[in-house]
Amino acid sequence: KYAGEGGKGSAQAHRRHPIDGDAAAVARSRAPCEREVGSAAEAVEQKERVLAERAALITGASSGIGLAVARVLGEEGYALTVSARRPDKLEAAAESLRSDGLEVQSVAANMTDEGDVVGVFAKHREAYGRLDRLMNNAGVGIGAPMEEIQTKHLDMQLGVNLRALIIGTREGLPLL
């Protein structure tokens, strides 16, 4: 049985993840090409692997609004991927969430780097296989009078506040 069959509600597992049944049912539920490649042992391993029923990814999660939202979602039962650019500050924030018993994966990333943004989503996908909430919260604000705006600051601001939001949403949509 899969989520979406015989019921509604956010507490159900995602439609791509088995809720119950035996290993043979898991193997039968896969597309033919996946069935041919996978073994019965892999089917049993997948059944036994505990997948989060709900997962969220929050960028800009090392402090402020991002960290607060991560905490609330974690308390509501979401497994979390949190991301920010400063590894030390991010890990301290993630540890504070973990110390409250929340399931947290931290992934440091420079949101102006497409490879880093794509990597955050790849690590989230690998850990949880689903995405129920996405908060593209990372942002920078560099203010200056128009005649004093430096191009490098403008590029950074557009890279984080616009480009990363679009790339992140693009990467997250297939999981939503």
C-alpha cells in the first residue's frame, strides 16, 4: 500500500515509499527496469530502511528565521536538511536542533555556486528520498546609494537572492 491509496493526510508516507507489505511486494511495486536491476536482498534492505514520513529542506538555516523555521518543522516531525554558507555556524545550529532530539542533516553551501546548491538537494534526496517542505530562506542584503553600488556585491546579492532560489526550486520540484 502506498500513500495516496485509500486515504489522505500528511502523516502518510510519500507515494514512492512503501508503508507496509513484504519484500516481494516492494520488488513488484518497482518499475520493470528497476525490478530487473534490483535483487531480492536490496528489496528487503529498502523495506527495512526507515524513511522519514516527512522531510524539509531549509537554506539560510544557521540563524534567525531559517533556524526558527527548522526548529518548528523538526518539532512537527519533519526530518531536516539545513544549509548555510558558514560550516561552523551551521553545525552549531544543527547540533542545537539535534540536542532537542530532532533528525537533522547539515550541508554547508555557497548559494552563489550552482554546484553547491545542486549538492544540497542531492544530499537531501540521498538521505530522505522526498521533500515535503522547501524554504529557500538564504539571502543577503547589501545596501548602498546607487552611485556606490559595487558590481561584486550586486552579483552576490542577485546570486543568493534570485539565482539560488530559482535553482533550488528547480532541484526541489521533482521531490515535492
